[in-house]
Amino acid sequence: MPLQMNADELMDYLEEVFPQVKNDFAVDRLADMEVDMRLKVADRHLRPGGTVSGPSMFSLADCAVYAITLAMVGRKALAVTTNASIDFMRKPQAGVDLIARCRLLKLGRVLAVGEALLFSDGMDAPVARASLTYSIPPKG
């Protein structure tokens, strides 16, 4: 199945259905079954000590899998997370955007299974790894 939306269409749709996170995320790269998504780190994403908080890291992973699922299946805002697991592996670099390198491992009629590796921008070692499953609403 080819992409159903390009990066601009995807970001426009995400901002339409989730205006509360407008300006938090950007698509750096979009390909079949893959997306690189950026969390534009701001003060509200930080925890004491100045590094990106766990909930903000989870939000990036969740949004990235949601985004690639939508890019592949089209405008289905009611796709929902049915399972999520995240491993925090190292402290993110302070004051630096986070990048999720995400790919879908399976895209079925009802479920999409994806994984995301999160990196501090410019760093080689991942700060977290996440696995998420989305339920895709039926056609109609």
C-alpha cells in the first residue's frame, strides 16, 4: 500500500484533529511505512534537571506511530493506541530536539504495529525505544 498523504498533508491533518499539540511536532522524513518525526523541545517538555520528560518522550513515540499509520491508511482520526511499551535507555541531551525514527512492522486491516527509536538531535545513541499497536477503525 502506498502513502495516502504526503508530509505537509499529514501535518495539516494532525493539527486539525489534535490542535492541542500544534507546533510540538514536525515530520523530518516520510516514506512508505517509515517516518522521522521531531519533537520541537520547549520548556513545557522538560523535567527538573533540564532534560526532556518521560511523558514528552512517550508523546513523541505515540504521535510518530499514529502519524505513519495515518500516512499509510488515510484520514482515520479515530485510530487509537491499543498497546504501548517504552524503554528509557539514557538521559536525553538538555535543550535539544528529540527525533523519533519510526517504522511500521505490520499494517493490517485492523491493526498497525510500529516501533520508534528516539534520539537527541545529533546524537548516535538512542535515548528510548518504544513499541506501539494501533487499532484502525473499519471502513465506512
